[in-house]
Amino acid sequence: MRTTAVASGYRPQSAIRTADVAGDVDLGEAGVALPGRTVTTTVEPGRAVPLEPGLGFAVREGGRTVGAGTVTAAGWRERACGDRGSGPGRPAVRPPGRGAHPGDPGTMGA
């Protein structure tokens, strides 16, 4: 377990299914999460990953699990040119069955 608080902008590694993905944390108005507390947060994955409500994930730091959570909602967010992440105009999170690039059938979500 973490022993120090985290604030919006924290960018931990998350283990989602078999993928390790860094993501930007937004704690909303609270701004800070204290160790041991349960919080609702928004996380913007650093790359496209298949997500669905109910999916569990682990938050990892330095090879240790420091937190855990459950996806409650997943959606698309269009990005503007120059945004970091999945690229200009590409969704940050793709629904199951969509490939990594438009027109790519892919195997995500299988």
C-alpha cells in the first residue's frame, strides 16, 4: 500500500488484463487521495486499451501493487492535434473488436 497521498496529474502504471499501461489520474474537485481511502477518479490511458465496466485493474509502482480498482465507465475521447496519446483525432479507448488504427480489424477485446 502507498504511504503518501496522490494528487491529480499522478501517472501510475496500471495492470489491465495482460497489459501494463500508464495513465493520467484526475481526482476532480478533491484533488488529493489519501492512502487507504476509496476515491472515484478519471484515468486517461496513455495508449488505446480495451476497457469495459466491471474490469478490475491494479495500480503498480516500482514493481509493487499499491492500489486496485474497477472500471465503472469507458468511453471515447477525441484528441486534438498535438495531444499526447493515441494520436490526432483517434479515440483514447477503443471498443472491443476494433484494431489499433482505423480500418484495422485487430483482435482487441477477444
